[in-house]
Amino acid sequence: MTAGWCSSALSSLKLALGKSRAAWRRYPALRKKVRDLPSGPPILVTGMYRSGTTWVGAMLATPGVWHVHEPFNPQQGLWDREFDYARPEEARPDIDRLVSAILRGRRRRTLRMPHSHRWYLPIRLLPQRPKRVLIKDPSAALLAEYLTRRHGMRTLILFRHPAAVAQSFVRLDWPTGRMVRDLLESETLVAEWLEPMLDMMREALGRSDLFSGTVLYACVARVLDGFVRRNSAGMTPLLFEDLCADPIGGFRELYRELDLPYDATVVERHGSLCFPEKEADDRPHGVRRSSADMAERWKAELSPADVEIVRSTWERAGIDRYRGVWACGSR
């Protein structure tokens, strides 16, 4: 057993050393891509959890973009409040300090770029100021208006069918009732946005089912819809299903709007992420998937009774998006 353990440890060490050498060898080319990318405003990709933000972030992370992954997620260790809410009229120095550091190329533990997964790799160690920052973070959904107005971000707000989101919550056993409780604890958020939802939110407490998942999503969607209406110049709403139906055309247009370079290399990369020749990556945070399958999966996995729970809850919440789009499979 000891000999086997030593052999396994040695193999792991050799693999790590090999990856480290490759990262240092390729770093000059990566640094050049970051340096040569045209400057532009930071990009924020946000929306409800499980709405496709990871995939959209990966599709926008063209070489040279400084791709930051969920800095406001408490699990990253940089922020301690999930679904924090901030009014743009009131300065929040704690938010400003973290965002300013990220835009200067610091707080690199949250990078999601080639060869950035270990602290000892060059992209993590050597100083470099990025030209274009992309922040993908559903944890920052309720900060989107603040970040758009106070930090000049171009914000993409992603919406996905509530049946798909709620089904994903249940499949992954998310504590959606506890998350609704956290929203209730923000008096300002409730007073400004969620008072019409109070009865439903209280019903969702202590649950982790389709009802509580739909209530959680409806709360966040209500706020995000309000943000979009008040900030049409800085925020772009996107439907996940529209992007899945025509990912190449949809992202080509987004690249144009965001002033990101769109060339044959990007087209090839997008094809591999949306129409994988090999088996798709079906992990919870995988990004190499069939785009059509991602959009339609809930229809095959939810029964008509399940869909009715989500539909009735969503319509009771008064959310306009996705009204009338509820057909499912024959399960």
C-alpha cells in the first residue's frame, strides 16, 4: 500500500510539474494577448444561478479577455454575503474596493483563464494590468445596477425558463428556502422590490422543492427586470433559449455590441462549445454542451404535474417573461 501511494504521489507531482512548465512556456503568448486586446468597459454577465451564465461567460472569454469567475460568491473568500443588494445612489466602499482591485488585475484567485488554476503559475504571480475585464457572477445579480452605474460596466442580464432553473435547483439539492430567507433579511431589498412577493416567500421558507426554487428565481427576476427597465443604455437582457437556438449568430452580434474581436478562431471555439463532436460535458458547471439540448432538457425531465407547479407559482408571482411557454414532454 505504501509503495502504491508513493507511486501515485510521484505521478501526481510529475503531472503538476509538467503542467507548470507548460504554463510558464506559454505565458509570454498569453501576456501578449492580454496586452494587445483593445481597451473597453468591463463586462458583467449575471442572472439567476443555473441560468447559463457560466456558458455565456465562456463564450465571451475570447483570448486576451481577463475572465473573472464569481468574485462575489462567498465560497471564493473575497465576499461574505450571497445575493447582496446595493442601491446605486448610496456609495458602498466595500464593493468599490473589491471591484477596483479586480479591474487592476488583482484578486487573481478568481481568474478563469488558461493556466490560472494554481497560485504558483505565472498568470497568478506576475503583475499585469488587463485591458478588458469580464466578470461572470450570478452572486452579483442584485448588485448589477450598482456595478453598471458606478463602475461603467456593460451588463448582460441572462434569463432562462423558470422550469429549467427550478428543475436544476431540485436536481442539485440547492437550499432554495434558505436562500429565500436570506432575501427576506434585506429590509431595503424587500421594501423596494419584493413586498408583493412576501406571502410566497414566507411559504417557501424551510423548503427545497420546485415551489421554493421558483419563488427564489421569481424574486431575483423581479429585481433584474426592474434594473433593465431603469438602465436600458447599460444593461442588455438576454434569453438563454434564444442564444441556444442560434449561438453563432447570437454571440457574433454580442461581440459586435461589446466591441470584442470576432475572428475565425472565435468561431471555431464557439462551435466546440455549442456543438461538441465528442461527448458533451454534463457536469453542473460544464460549458461544452449541445446548445439545443441545454435549452430543451427540462421538457423531458419534468412531468406535467411538475411543470404545473412551476407555472402556477411563476404566474402567481406576476413575472411577465415566459408567460405561455410551458409545453413539456410525455413523462
